[in-house]
Amino acid sequence: MQTVELAKNSGLRSTADGGKYLTFSLDSEEYGLEILKVREIIGIMDITSIPQMPGYVKGVINLRGKVIPVIDLRLKFGLEAAEYTEQTCIVVVDVGSLVGIIVDTVQEVLDIDASQIDPPPPLGASVDTTFIMGMGKVKDDVKILLDIDQVLRSEELTAALESVTAAAEVA
């Protein structure tokens, strides 16, 4: 894989590597995440809710005997909640442990070359863009390439996922 380099001493990290990305939609936006982080894609299923979790932590699922926490990516990103449909999927990702993320629709796996990836636009110091690896330009579309480790790394979410995992192990 080739990495797009930013100007040295810019204080910014380099953008995403070129490679294969699973693309999906939330609301009207298109996102991508590294295919190597994806373990499985399943249809929406019964989710057991856990009390006292942040609203975006929907609960846990039992996937072949393994209890996996599930978050609604729409709610995590501050978007409006939406009805789950037959297009709604849970993408199981590996971020050191397995976590399910609910997305509106899974689209396709794209091979995005490093030359097609720009760094995230500067949005000011008050906007956290550390979870965006880059902006993938595919034909006339732009895919927001997520660093799923950063998306799922916030202190609040980490604490919530640890609580869910601990509760699941007791049960």
C-alpha cells in the first residue's frame, strides 16, 4: 500500500492508505472503512439493550455464541435516528475486540488508490476530525474514509463498551 504524504512539519498525520474500503451510507452521506477491519456483515437482528448506556450504544447481539456490543453510527455521529429497514446492516469490525456498527446500507467494496485520497478538510480547531482518515474521490463522488479505531475510541464509548462486555460476561 502506498501512503499519501502531507507536507512535512505540517502537524497533520498522513491521509489514508490506498486499498480496499467497504463503503456504506448514513443518511445521504457515503462513508468507507478499511476492509481489513471488517469481520462480517449481517442484517439487522434483535439487539438486547443494556440500561444506562449512551443512546448510540444499542446493546449487544449474540453472534454464534459470542456477545458483541452494537452501536448505531447515525446516533454516534449526531444524525437523526432512522427506522431500521431490510437495507439496514450491522458491520462487525475488529478494533481490538469485535464491535457491531449499524449502518443504513452497505454499498460495495472499492479499491481506492492513494492518489484518489485527499486529507480531511480543515474545519477549525473546534471540530474534531481525527476519526476521518481522508476523503476518497471516486468518479464524481466523495467517500468519507473513517478511521474506525478512532470512531470507537472516545472515552465515553470505551467505558460503555467495557460495561457492556463486563455485563455480558456475568450473564
